[in-house]
Amino acid sequence: MSNSKQLVFQWNKANKSRFDDFYFDSLNKKVKDSLINSGDIFLYGLRRTGKTYLLQSLCNYYSIENRTSLYIPLKEVKNLGSEITDSLEDLDLICIDDIDLIAGDNGWEIAIFNLINNCLLTNCRIVFCSSLNLSNINFELKDLVSRIKKIDSIEIFPVHERNLSNAIKFIAYTKSINLGEREIDYLIRYSERSIYSLVKIVEKLDKASLELKRKITIPLIKEVIHIQT
């Protein structure tokens, strides 16, 4: 394809996801390099570890490199039918989120199997993403299982508790948000300890701070956390 942009479909939403804005814990250092430089990948890990953000970051990276890409969130588009995967193999990259959701759906399993085969012929990369390890996904099409098993599997781990403070500081820095040590400690103690939740809370704090013209303090954090629960 000559078009150097991401394909735009009705489910695509503009985003500014970038690898440089993602906190890579020590156990996840190889994830970024693998996503950028490796071939097909099966990325898996617990929910809310940033998998969707990384897929979107990879698509944006390809766009900057003048290469074509498409992000497919199966949670949103599965009901549109497997025909949406037809004739995508001329792209440079296809990222498929929540691949486990098609397990047991014969039409979708065949479509993904065919897509993999077609992409092998055109050198289009495919990056699959799931909250489950491949061995825990009950695909019925054995040929599909065989194909995906040949793809490199990479696990992404949650941010370790000892690194949560550094993660919050990193998130705040990338968003130009001023957070003190006491406020960071309070966030870690009283909010859900996932990178996804911490990012959302920091963003809500920034918005509340601007709207209310107040500094981000523990009283404001209490209000924002209360709003979220």
C-alpha cells in the first residue's frame, strides 16, 4: 500500500500513545525492543498492564516511520463479523487486541488463520494481544493453534510494588504534572496498584487541579479517588 498512514475504521480513535510515555518496569525492558524490532508477536499478561497502550504505540510508531498499520480491538469489533480481516495483508502491521475473545467462534478462527497465512506471503507483521497465555486459550481450530505457537510469545508483567513510586513520578513527568512525595505515597497506599489505574488517577488529578485552580494535595486526591469509586 502506498498510503503511509494508519487505516481509519469506525472503531479507531485518535490517540497519542507513544513508547516514550510508557513506564517499562525492569522485567519489561525487552518488550519495547521486541515490539519495534521483532517479527510476529503474541503479547500476553494480566489485565491493566498496558497491553492496549503498547499496541496503539506500535501503530503510531509505524505511522511516524511512514508504514501502514491497523489496530483491531476485538472487544469492540467482533460483532461486526470476521470479514473485516479480509484483504488486510498488504499492510505493514496489524495489531489484534484480545485475540482470546474469538476462541470457539469457528468463523473468526478460520479468518485469523487465513490472515496469518496471507500475511506470511506479504511480510505483513501481526501482533496479537491477550490477557491469557496461549496455552489457556481454548481455540478449536488446531491449525490456528499450530500457527500461533510458531509466533514468539512475550509476557508483560505488572509494575513491581517497589517501583510504583518511580512509575508515578515518570507518569507525572511525561504529563508535566507536579506531584510531591507525600502525595505519591498516598496514591500508592489508597488507590488500585495497576499502571492503568494510576495513569487514570493522575490524569483526573491534573484535570481537577486545572478546573478548580488548586494544587494537587492529599485532600484533592481524596476527592478524586472518592469520585472514581
